[in-house]
Amino acid sequence: MLFFSQMPRPRTSGVRPVNPRNSDSVKPAYGQHFLTRREILERSLEYAKVNTEDDVLEVGPGPGTLTELLAQSARRVFSIEIDKKFEPGLSALQARYPNLSIIWGDALEVEFPRFNKIVANLPYRPSLPLIFKFLEHGFHTAVLVIQSRLAKRLAAATGEDGYSRISVVTQRIAAIRVLETVKPDCFSPPPDVDSAMIRLRKTRPLFQISSDGEFSLLLDFLFLRRKWTVYKALMDLPETAAVKAVLSQLPRPLTSKTIAMVQPAEFGKISVALAQFKISIPAVSNELKRKAQKYF
């Protein structure tokens, strides 16, 4: 049980960062919505159990409100920011906290330092590719604020609305929990949708796959046909004779399931079977993927 009232209230530095309420301080192209409720920011540190032995990664610090709390609690903090408008405030924080390093650049492109935890209010537009990049690295815990719809898709179980490629890929290597809903009025500027705070705990891969690239292609191909059975979907591949050989090796209860009811580990079995027969999976266009996401 978490007793937030028992948390020591961090001291503020007196640094006057860029005001996120100033419309000139935000850039819609970056998907910037800054979390302003201090109690929620404090809870994010508590959920992550940040302490003086942790090296914490933050993406999108903006005015630095969360950054300062992290610098007061962690051994080291690495904050990645693309928007130079925040340089005066973040540089002032860096001068005050020697354990804080500001990395200027696009978080999708810069090389990450070594870290064991992530705490961040992620910019909306690149949230999913950022999460996938996080998952390529070794870490213990990530506490992230993201769009609620994305959080539901990441955490969706088999058969639930939102169960998709990203659910399977994420849950294969991380345990995910939606911690709380964060309403638009907790941000500046307020987004048009609810957000959610989630916790990811990195795990060992739960099942074998052919390769990351082939597995991703397979999931895209199958979830585009989510109401079809596994048998019908695989028979839609061009190499009919080889596909029939694969289907003969898969359990009948699996091949008769609809794609939306296939367990993550069962997708792994399909992936390995297709790889054994060297069956290639055609790529699904981004346009088709976006259309499919509108409905699930």
C-alpha cells in the first residue's frame, strides 16, 4: 500500500522555468502537454520507487517540474529535450543539481545513456515509438504518462477491445499495469483526451519468436484480419502449399480461433512455424494500420 501523505515534500529550487501556460512555450508538432499537478508528479516517483541508487531517464522535461523532483530523489537523472525554448530553465536546474544531465535532441534518434528506471510525461505524438525504443534497452521499471487510449491498447488482454500487435509485442517482454487516469485539466495546455499513468516492468521474453522483424510483420498481417480464423488468415498468404504444411503442424484448436482470441504465446508458435518453412510475410502499409486502429 502506498502512503503518499508520508512522502517528504521536496524543496523547490526557486528556478523560474518557462511557463507552460504561455501558448508561445508549446509546440503542437512535438505533442507537448505538460503535467502541472504536483501531487500526480510526486506519485509517479512513488510508483517507480525512485531512490538514491537509481539512474533515471526522462523524455520531454519541458519546463522541468518533474525533472527537479527526480534530481532531488535519484542518483543521476538524464533528461532528453528537443525544444531549445526550455534551455534557460533546464540549464538553471542543471547548474543547481550536479546529478542532472540534459541531453538536447530527438529522443528517437539520440543514443540513450545507461539507466535502470524511466519516469516521464511523454509527448503525445511519439509516445508509441518511444516506448518501443525503451523496450530495446535493459531497465527495471518505467512509469509513464501517455494517452489513455494507447495505455488501454498496451495493456489489453486477449479478446478485449484494443488487443493488437502492440499489446502482444509489449506484453512479451514487459509486465504492464494501468495505475490511474489523468484528466485533461491536469495539463497545460489541456489535451482533448484523457491520459493514463502506466507502469512497465521489463521481463525476460515470455516465449520464443522467429525474429523481431518477422514477428512484427506477422502481427500486422494477422491483426488486419482480426475477425478471421487463424486458418483463413494464413491461407491468405501467397505460398499456399507451404502454408498448408504449417497449418498441419499447428493444433486444430489454435487454427480455428479468431485472431482476436489468440494468446500472445500462440502468436509465437505461429511465427516459429512459418519461419521453419521460410514463409515470408508481406508488409502492411502504415495507412492500412492506421485505418485498423480507428476501430480497435
